[in-house]
Amino acid sequence: MRKFETHAAYCPMVRTMGYIGGKWKPIILARLAVGNVRFGRLTIQIPDISRKILSQQLKELEEDGLIIRHSYNEKPPRVEYELSDIGKTLMPILNAMNDWGEQIAGNIGSGHPISDKLSGKQVV
Amino acid sequence: MRKFETHAAYCPMVRTMGYIGGKWKPIILARLAVGNVRFGRLTIQIPDISRKILSQQLKELEEDGLIIRHSYNEKPPRVEYELSDIGKTLMPILNAMNDWGEQIAGNIGSGHPISDKLSGKQVV
DNA sequence: AAAAGTGGTAACATTAAAGTAACTAATGAG
DNA sequence: CTCATTAGTTACTTTAATGTTACCACTTTT
């Protein structure tokens, strides 16, 4: 969870950011929102995240009660992650973020900074 | 804007995170969603952000076309920020985040990691 | 016998983000 | 004449976040 000071106590936005403010957390959560996913599958769906960071973020999300980790005692191991009930309450946020990302790619004319960034080779 | 690799080209979540993925950006945007705000007022509304970081984040948001900066040529200076039309399309995200932050404070019983974190002195 | 598949972890390195303190210009107030 | 006000910037430092590489255990497949 990201660190904030006392401001958190009374600002809902700061509180929310404390839970999903990481670079990867909303992206991970959005994948889990579609359905249970294994660790290895997440590394494929999110190719730019390292396994170390993925593992670390999943652990934080679990500690924060947003996801549940199911470990099956098999060899080779199998571990599945799913949104907890509370994690599911994040769906409106995740859906809104996903929708925005989809719309912004198409609805903007060239000349606007957003469209220019998307069309150029600049990392987005 | 946060840096992501090629994954961004086809993942809406990654794209969205590129624009609002910073620690402070959603918090700043949520303030602007309520109405135009001066620089100094933002530093009061968001006490934990430094002026340097605030200034820097505002500049990025402006470059990304999400907010508009109005500078009145007065002494002492007056500068107001407002959401651009595109910035306003972020409102569903901002509202969802704000709602979640409000609800999560009240709707969780003790014993749950979220409620424990909120009630303890741990930074949230 | 060696390689592949899985879900990690440990040590280490790097980059990104954030913070601090001091400073600016121009005016009005006291 | 000095202080307060505003919206910053600059230089420097520190902390947080993320990344890289190599490795483990155990079983099945080749």
C-alpha cells in the first residue's frame, strides 16, 4: 500500500489511492475481475511486469484483503488468485478505467496531446 | 506520464494508468472536478503534497491535455486550473474512486485487514 | 539423463518519485 | 522601509518503487 500521511484519514481519494495506487495494481485487479487467474497466466497477460513485482503486488493485495490466493498442493505447483468480495467492490473503478482507456484511443483527433502521444513512438 | 512499454498499445488499463497513474494525479483531478482551483488552494486541500511536486504534476496533466491552466497577469500572480473537456471524461473514474474511499471507511467490520489498517495508526 | 513446467524468493542494481530549503518578482499593507 | 502575498523554480538529497539475474523444489515429459 502506498504511503500517505494523516491526510488519508479524511480524504476518500487518498484512501483509495492507498489501496490501488501502485503502478500495476489496477492492471492486475482488472485481470482478476474477469475471472480467476494463475500466477503464470498473469505474467503473460501483463508482459511488462516482472515476476518479482507481480508476486510482491499480489501479496500486498492479499494482505489488504482485496484478493484471495488459492494454493493447490500439486507438482508443479498451481496457484490461483481471485477477487475477494471487497475486491469486487472495486469493479466500478476498474470498469471506468478500462472504458476510458478504450475510448481515449479512438475518440481523440490528431493535434491533441493525447492523440499525439498515442500515435507516436513515445512510450505510453 | 508513467512509463510503460509496448503493452500499452493494446491494453486499455495500461493506457489509462499512463495518464492518471501517479501517486497524486487522481487526487488533484478530483479536486479540479469540483471546480476551478488556484494553485495555493490545492496546496491547502492536499496538505501532504509539496509545492514542487504539485507544480510538476499539474504541468504533466496540462501537457497530457487533461487540465487547462489559466494565468492572470496580476501581482501577486493568480493561476487557476480546470479540467479540460477530455479531463472531464475522467469523472466516472474519479467518482468511482471517491465513492469507494468513502464506503470502505464505514462498511467493513473489524478483523478485516482493511478495517484494521484504517483504525490503527498505520499510515493509510 | 536432461529438460520443461510452476510459483515463487534472495541479493543486488537502478530508476522514478518525492521531499527540503532557499530563492524570485512585483505589488500593497502597515 | 519592511513584511506578506502568490506561484512558482532551482539545486540538492532522500526514499520508494521497480527491475535483473540467478536460483530452488518437485514431478512429468522427452
